[in-house]
Amino acid sequence: MITLRSVALFLLAAVLEIGGAWLVWQGLREHRGIGWIAAGVGSLGCYGFVATLQPSSDFGRILAAYGGVFVAGSLVWGMILDGYRPDRFDVIGAGVCLVGVGVIMYAPRGG
């Protein structure tokens, strides 16, 4: 159950961070306006709180592992919202990152 909660928090963090960055991008680069930017900043602020909800108290481990979720999530976000088509190297790289998440966060540790 703890692992499931941790994975759910990583996914929520990815939606908030990637979504927030995308909203800021849309506001600035696509000239959609200050409302989009403000929503993005709010989303990014909420992301900052989500990591504190992880069951582990090891900040460095959580953020290192989250980096792999961010990489894979960014590719998925780009596919869904921007029509980006990752090549096989993008997919392989994201897979390597997700394996790293598993090793960093969920490998059995003695002691």
C-alpha cells in the first residue's frame, strides 16, 4: 500500500509540474496570456508541496527518483497535448529512467 501511495504521489507531482510548466509555456510562447501563466505558476507551487507527502523522508532520494518520472511523463504529456511522437531512443531513455525510479525508491534495503 505504501508503494502504491508513493507511485500515485509521483504521478500527481508529474501532472502538477509538467502541467504547470506547459501552462507557462503556452502563456508566454503561444501568447495565451497572463491567466495561463498564473495557472501554471499555481500548479508549479502545488507541485512543491506534493513531494513532502511521500512516505520516505529522504529528500534527495525522492527528488532523484522523481526525475525519472518527470522524464517519462514529459514525453507522454507531449504526445497527448502537443502531438509529439517520441522515437525509439526517447522511449528507451524513458524506460531506463523508470527502471532507475524503481531501483532508487523501491529496492529492498537492509537496515
